[in-house]
Amino acid sequence: MENARAIAEYASIPIAFRVESVVDVDALLASRGSRVESRTIARPCLKDYDAYPDNSPHRWATRFDLDRWGFFAARIDGKRVGGAAVAARDGAITALDGHDDLALLFDLRVDPSMRQRGVGRALLSAVVEWSAARGTRRLLVETQDINVPACRFYSKNGFVLDAANGGAYPDLPDETQLLWHRDID
């Protein structure tokens, strides 16, 4: 675990990913997230949420109370290969709706060369442990239909799909917001 002062190093791990397919939202909803089917898109592209105004980790402190957040680093041979940020008890996070027993996995990033090697799973495990120690009963996460690998990751790691909201992002009309949760014992 680390604190928000390590945000520059945290942000050094790119969150960008290549979009080559999108989730079949109807199949995902019908299975409550347990079946992640996708279809190939005609124009693959690179997606980088850090490139959007105020989305970069460097800007989080202007929007949120990071003192209530947990920050985690994954390292191999001393080199950072991933990170996760989880928010709890932060009134600026509307998804938490003022509940002290909820936490939001706000960000999870793994170096592209280390994806599909268990780094994300290890970070998620640390987030769940941190959340449980604070009395959290449910961990929330948001992703989008264009992030098929993230949807598969959350599905495989015990998350249940709660909602799919088309039109949730006015500046990104082709993306559907997907809201997931995982109960914490």
C-alpha cells in the first residue's frame, strides 16, 4: 500500500488499451455479467481515459479527498508494473451515495507488457483486503462496453453486473457504462 504522494509514479503506468471489439450488452445483462460475449468492430482504435480532462491521476486531488483512498502498487524486481486506487467514505464519489460500507475500485492499471499475468488479480486481492478491513460490505466498479478485457476480468473475479447505461457519457455517446459489484465477506 502507498499513499497519494506516489501519484506521479502511479500515473506512469499507462491505462490505454486497444479497442478491437465491444461487449454484447444484452447477453451481459441477461447473465448478470457471468457471460461476456463480444463482437469485433470495424474500426479498431486506442482508448486512453487518462487523456480526457480531469481523468488523469495527476488531477484526482483537485476533485476528490484522496486521504480516504487506498493506493496499491504492484512491483516485479522493484519495478512498478501496476496500480490500483480504491475510494471509500468520499462524499465526492456519487457511486458511494454516502454509504460507509461501500468502496469503489476507482482505477486499476497494469503495464501493457504485464497484462494477463496475474498482476491485476493480485491488486484486486489487496483492494478487497483493504476494503474488508474498513468494514466495507460491497466493492463497486465501473467500466464500459468497449473494454472487453476489463469486463472479462471482473466477471472472472466474482463481480456481478448491476446495470448497463447507454448515454451515461454525453461526450462518449458510443460507450455504454457498466456498473458491477462484488460482495465482501
